[in-house]
Amino acid sequence: MIPHIENLPTLGLGASLSLSAQPDPVKLVEAAGGPHFVEYAGLVDVDQVIDEVQRIRDAGVPVLFHPSYINFCGSYANSEAWLKATAEHIKTVDSAWFAQDCAYCFWEEGPGYSSQLGYFIPPIFNKASLDNAIRRVKEVQAIIPTTVAIEPPPVSFVAGTMPLFSYFGQIAEAADCAILLDMGHLVSYEMASGKRVREAMNALPCERVVEIHIAGGRLKKGEHGPIYIDAHESSILEQTWTMLEDMLPELPNVKAVCYECEGVDEKNVLSTLKRLRKLLRELSWSKALVAKLEDLA
Amino acid sequence: MSFKEQERALFDLLFDSELRNEFCRHAANALDSYELTKEEKADFSTIRPDALLLDAKMRRNILLSHICRAFPVSFAIISSLSEGNSLLKKLVDTQIMRTPSLERATAFGSRLRDELSQTSFESTNEQTLVIAIVEAELAMAWTAATLKREVLKSGHPPGSSVAVSSDCMGKPVKLAAYVGAAILPLSYVELKRIFCKVADSELWNHISQSPVTKSLRRSTLQKEDPRLLVMRARIEHMSLCEPTVDHQTVELSEGFAQLFQHVNGSISVEQILTHLQEAGATEQILKGVSAGFQQLFDAGMLEAL
């Protein structure tokens, strides 16, 4: 029992969307079978997004802020100004928790969005990196006014030999934070490392997993096997659905499942949410989540 | 034994193509120059070379699509040169990636200009015109970076421009802060219309698949209708983390460029007009010059002292 995680609100089945692009978040929220919450990857300054966010909240659903500029790993510390702006952002939009990929978003040259490196650079999976990651998470927790959750990032290659769930499990325990698991990212790790994530299942503190992501992806042919590419506008791969089916019965405390569907048309979003709803009812071990789905049905 | 050294190696594998290629050929020895223990080096043995190559390629494409937004016309024209896109890709290296993001566009543009000065063109004139375009966009990147740096340092936006006074023409005049100027072979608006057929955010993807044709480059640059582009960087969104900047621009006839050297805070526009009159300028020219200066005052690009 971890009270600050246990007590987080159950949000149900949501969608991650671009605030100013199609599909329109409000239109989706108002559709029958639409998302129960909206997650967005916004800019650090809340005044840049507040009008769009308020439209969604006025439609009657909560939002989760899920950016890509925090270093949750590595030796390069986060800027206090950026963390303070993040705290203000979270407070203003009332994000129930704060989750982001645990990867490098910036290097020693200074803070910024992960796009300045192209996209996330994955952490090195070893003990020294683990110690740095714990330091980074605590640094964020010191300023952020809500529960922090770390997410294994998408990887096309893996450096280091520590199993994924050992690495993230130890950070979560040491920093007392929550975990977000993206099913596609887990598939990407398996393809990049040749290891099955479930081989280290006992290293994952399952009760700390509060959120699940599922999104489209593409496979590129590599000399040594397929390489997973995170591609939210694409269809969800069968391997990703299978990963979800395998993981759902292991996770008792999931509060939110989010379909990341930026760039997907509304009809496909709604049909995927329908498939997800059915799967969650059948397989999720999170009683609160299943009850929420029934309530909101 | 150092984790920082491992981080340095990881960064270099992503952005140093020579190291990456060597790693893909001989993973065991490629990292010998890094101060890594046997165990630390072994952490890199788990990297799939094919995946590393793909990752680096995709990463470079995303980075170029970002940098392209600061140099849309330059990128489009360079795509029409043989090996033009390769030149742009080559510049995304550790030197550029080690440059703070605030200064990265400026650093990229400077190196691009230097590379172009050593690239063979169909004629020297064409080379001069292409470099002029790069320099104009570089001036915009530079004024934007300077303004952002100032804002982040001071924590507040620069003071708003002083209202234009009715007697501004009679006072010594200087360029306002964050203002740059460059001569272009054609109007910038026209160059963008001709070369950039999609939004700036989509341009790199577009030109890397469908480069601008040589004939379009040739025919456009042959039109030569030179303009003085004057740009002023302005804060679009104030932030203590990520201020954003846009540019206000004014385009004037090329002849105006010569008058700009006198805009140094020592003489007034009226004095400049008097000198021109004494040199035999017609009434029509004087009216045009006066209107041009008034336009720059109105845009906040000039300050009367």
C-alpha cells in the first residue's frame, strides 16, 4: 500500500491528442464512446496552452500533462526555472499526476525539449545511470506538486545490460514514484535488446504502475531483426496488443489507460477505444479502473 | 571510470558519423579513445549496429526539419545543388549538437555559409547570390538568438519601442536593437513563394524527397531584382524558459543599403537627404528615400536620438 499512489483518482480510458490539431479533443470527448480524459504533450508555459486545455475541461473531462523536456535520467540537472514553470502548469490544469518518459531530453548545453536531440535519447541501463536517474527524479519531485511517474522510453537500441523492469523498478522504489508503462515502448525494448521484459517481471513493483499507454507503431527491417518505430499516427501493432493482454492481469493499480492517437482520424480513435474498453473489462486486474469504465459506460 | 564518459560516448555515437561507422564495423575497438573500463565499454556491446544507424538517421532528419524552419529558402535552394542535401546532413555533427540550442541555428547557418563558399557553383555570381540568401536568413537567426539570450538573462522582455516623434527626421538616427539587414537577389516574400511550396515545418521532408530543380534555381536567380531586407526580432511569447521570437520585415530598394552605413547615431535623415540633394538626387529619389526611412521608423527599426 503506497498511499500517495493508491489515492490518485481513477481516470478511466483516455486519449492523448495534439491540442491544436485533428482529431479535435473536444469533439472526441463529446462523441459517444469518447475518451474519459485527455492527455497532451504541451509546451512548458501554461499560458501557451490554457485556452485549449480549458475548452477540454469545459467539455467535462480532466487532463493530464505529459511533456518531453524533463531529464529523468543522466547527469545533466533540470533547470529550476523549467521545473517551476512545470509546477505552475500542473497546478493550473489540475493534472492528477505528472508522467514523462525517463530519457535524455537535453544534454549539458542546457534545458529544452527532446526535439533538440531529435527525440529522446534512452538511458544507459546500468547501476551508475540508475543512481543518476534516482537523483533526477527526486530533483523533479522536490518542485512538482503532485505524484511523479516515470515511463520507459521508446528505444531503437539498448546500451547496458540491466533488465528494463529492474532499472525502472529500482528507480521507482528508491525515489518513491509511480510508473507509466507504454506497451509499444516495451515492444521496442524487446526488439532492441532481444530480451523479454517479462523475464524480469518480479523486479517491477506492479502496484506503482498507475498509467498505461498504447499507441501506433511501425516496424523497420534491420539487418538483425525488426526495429520498432514509435508512430502515433499509425495502427497499433499486433505485438503491442499482445503486450497489453499480457500486462493487464499483472497491474492492480492502473488508474488510467491512454490511447496516444495524435493524427489518427476520429472514427479509428473511437473504434480503438471500443476495443480497448472491452479488453480492459476482460483482462484488467485494476478493480477501480474496471468500475470506472462501468460507471462511465 | 566515469559515467560521464559513457554519456559522452553515447552522444558521440549518435552524432559523430565517423565514430558510429567505426563502431558498426569494429564495436570492440571503436571506443578505445574514451576513458572507459572494460565493464563500461561492455555496456555498449548490447547496441545493435543496424538499429543505431537507423536511429541516427531518423534523429538527423528530425533535427534538420527543425533547423530548416530558420533557413527555409536556403535549404530549398541548396537542395537543388548536386549533393546539396548531403551537405546539409553532413553539418548535423557533434560540433553543431554541442552548441546550446539557443545558438544552434546561428552556428549551423555560419557553417553552411562557409561550406558554400568552398562549393563549386555554375558561376561565381550564382554562388554570391545563394550565399546572400543564407546570410539574410542567418541575420534573422542571429537577431532572434540575441533577443532570446537577452530576455533569458534579464528575465523580462525588452522595453517597447519609443513612439515615433514628429521630429524624428531631424534627429541623429541609429538602428534599433535586434535589427539586422541583408541584401537579397529578390524579395524575400517572392523567394519563399517560389521555393517553399509547403509549410516551413514540412519543408525538409518535402525537399529531401523532391529537391528544388536546377532550372527553377537558375531561372529565379537570373531575375535579379535586388532588395534590402531589414528585419527586427520581436518577442512573440515571453517566457523565462522558452521565449519565442518572430520577425517584422521591411523590404526596400537595393540603393538604400548604401545609406545604411550613415545610420550610426551621428547624423539625421534630413542631413542624409541634404547630402543626396547636393549629390544631384532627383525629387523623386528624395521622396522615396524619405518614405523608406519613415517606414523604418514606423516599424520601430530606427531610433531617433
